[in-house]
Amino acid sequence: NAGVTQTPKFQVLKTGQSMTLQCAQDMNHNSMYWYRQDPGMGLRLIYYSASEGTTDKGEVPNGYNVSRLNKREFSLRLESAAPSQTSVYFCASRKQGARGDGYTFGSGTRLTVV
Amino acid sequence: AQSVTQPDIHITVSEGASLELRCNYSYGATPYLFWYVQSPGQGLQLLLKYFSGDTLVQGIKGFEAEFKRSQSSFNLRKPSVHWSDAAEYFCAVGPSNDYKLSFGAGTTVTVRA
């Protein structure tokens, strides 16, 4: 049981390049989330998908797009990377109707934009 | 809007000593409250949660937390820390009708021998 799997684990991009961060969960969870973690700021929600076929903006969506490919997969795309997007990105999932269970997190993608 | 404040950025504690991490939240109704732990280079692991019932909740790894509505607090405690408790700890709050968690900035715990 892998839980939430994120790829890649590390990435260095040049300013203006694009890339897609992949996330997949094997727990049959309905809801999936993308957060970024920056020092002194905790985790901030970028986008989330309450269920397959739906996506919504979070607190810091600018510069990002997402795709809920199917129930298992939720990808995050940076169309034109900027140094301000240097961060650690976490994907998480949650079972619908199980608010008390909290999120299950992936191990993160450390992205550096130079 | 919901928010979480963790007043302590960094705490150093001796192995075997007690630990208390503070968390204050802002939310208009009864919140869902969580504590997560993050070891270096790892994702976040759920320590414990509160959404109703007994205000003193027990979690994994010997941690507990107490919900105090009057103080809008949900402080995390451990009676005797181990070197393996060195990590970053995050408090989070979420409303009952949605599930977008808001996280505090985190508290880094260093354990000295």
C-alpha cells in the first residue's frame, strides 16, 4: 500500500521552463490537494479537487494549473516557472465523508527555479 | 476566515524532559483540529485530531493535545521526549462543512542529549 506517491522528488528548472508534478494515490480517496511549503509560512493550499472532475483554487493559485486526470491522479503544472515558485510541494488526499481522518500526504517534491 | 498561529518558531528541549507546543486558532464555529509532524525530508504524518467529544485527545508516539474553546487553543504535549521527536510540528484547522485545512507556520523541535 503505497499511499500517496509524488514524482519527481527533486527538480531544478530554469526561469520560464515548464513542468508537471505528478501525484497518485491508491487509497480510493475522493479529494486531493496540492500545497506548497515555504520556511516560516507553513503549508499553503494551491489547488484542490473535491472529487473526480472538479478542481478549485486555493490560497495561492497564481502561476499554477491542475488536472484531475482520474480518481487516482492529480497533477500540478507550472507553465512558466519563476524563482518565487521555488518551494517544496506536497500532494495530499482524503476520503470523502471522513473529515476527522485528516489528510494523507506524499513525501514531497523539492523544486528549485534558477 | 480560519487561521492558525504557532507562537514558537523553535523549541529546544532535553531528552526526557516534557514538551508543550502552542497552537491558537481563529474560526467562528467548532473547528476540526489536527497536529502533524514532519521529519526532515519527509511528508507530514498525522499525530492526532479533534473534532468533538473529549477535549483531551491522545495520539501516536505518546503525544496528547487539549482543546480549550475559551482560549481558542489546541496545545500539544508529551511528558518525556525522545531524541526521535526532533522534527517540525504543524497545527492545522479546518471547518466542518469543507475540508481545506489551514496550517500554522510550524514549530521546530530540537532535542539535546
